[in-house]
Amino acid sequence: MTQNEVVRIQDYLRSKFNVPQLSVVMRNTKDDSAEVMIGEEFIGVVFKDDEDDEVSYDFHMAIMEMDLPPSRN
């Protein structure tokens, strides 16, 4: 991913989720993805897919069960 792509994705996610503290950071060892952060907290990864002359970006966020609020049973 280029710096320009990272900035465009960051602007999109900030707007879409209404979270100005969200940042997208290039990875040191990978050039097909970037890390998504809110403040200092890592929340996911954006992967670039550019097959068949079409570019898309996939946001992957894992949610740990232990991070969820208690069940409302």
C-alpha cells in the first residue's frame, strides 16, 4: 500500500465510523496491508486486493470474547 492509499483509507474509516482518533498505519514488514488503530489500541488490519485490475480493501477486525460486555440473559 502506498502512503496515499493509507491516508485515503484512514479518511474513509474516520468518516464512516465517526471516530476522528482512528488512524491507519503502514506496516514495516508488509506492503499489502496496514494496521488500524484507535488511539494506541490496535483494532484490525486493512488488506489490499488488486486482482483482475480491480482494487478493493478488506478490513478485518477480530473481536475477542473476553473483550465483550457481559451477556444480557
